[in-house]
Amino acid sequence: MRPTSDRLRETLFNVLAPRIAGAVFLDLYAGSGAVGIEALSRGAREAIFVEHAESSLRAIRSNLAALAIRGGYALEPRSVAAALPRLVEARRQADLVFLDPPYAADEQYTLALGLLGGDCQSLLAPDALVIAEHEKRRALEENHGALSRYRLLTQGYAALSFYRTSAD
């Protein structure tokens, strides 16, 4: 597990500040759950944690319990490839989507962004943002189906790519 640095997380939430209150925050490859928990602490209505590694699921549950967070979240204990279609089938929508797969897992970026810009696009609420954390030296594609990158922020070795649907 490689958690998002405190500094990068602060940058992320400074950018998202006007949009976070009342939002549904989808945390893909959630790891320890720190980013989704931060979203809840800043006023998100709900955080949905998608994680399939049992050790990470234990960490998420432990962190939620330690912070006495008893509601306003959902756990999807499965892969992103399985969770996104399941959430679409359940007619869920997210205002903000954050994805942070292992940096070396190039195929996971392509998979998640491809699904969100394609078959699972209905998961995105109107005006939704999709943010991918990645290595600064690894350039993500500008477009993934209906998703287009509109902003790139770099900090240290990391970068945040911000996407929205082309219609936005």
C-alpha cells in the first residue's frame, strides 16, 4: 500500500473544496481509505470505498472504527472491474471519483478510466469529476471515451489528472 501523501491530499481537497459538501465520493483502489475518510470529514454525504485486498479492507474498517464513523459510507469489497458495473446496476451515481491504483499497474488506469468514460459512464452524476493520482513521469491519456482531461497538477513525484465528461 502506497498512501497518498498528506501534501498531495491537501492539494486535492483544496481544489475540490467548492464541490465536496454533500457529494458522493467514490474512492477506487481505496487502500487504507484515507482519501475517502478525508472526503467525509470535509462534508461529503457519502464515501464509497472500492477495494479488493483483504489487508486493505481490514485497514479501512479499522480506520472507520477508530474515527467512530458509523454511517455515510459503503464498502465494495471487490475489484474495480467488478464494482463499477455493480454500482451502475444499482443505479448509483458519484459526484467525485478518485482513483489511485498502484503506480506500476498501468492497466488499472486504462481499465478504470475506460469504464468510467464508457460502459459505466452513467455512474457519473452530471458535472462529476474523475481524478487519477499517478506518477508524474507517467503520462495518462488525455481522453478515455467520454472523459477528457482538463487539468494536470504535479507535486513531487506524483501528479493528479482531472477529467470530466466531454459534454461538461
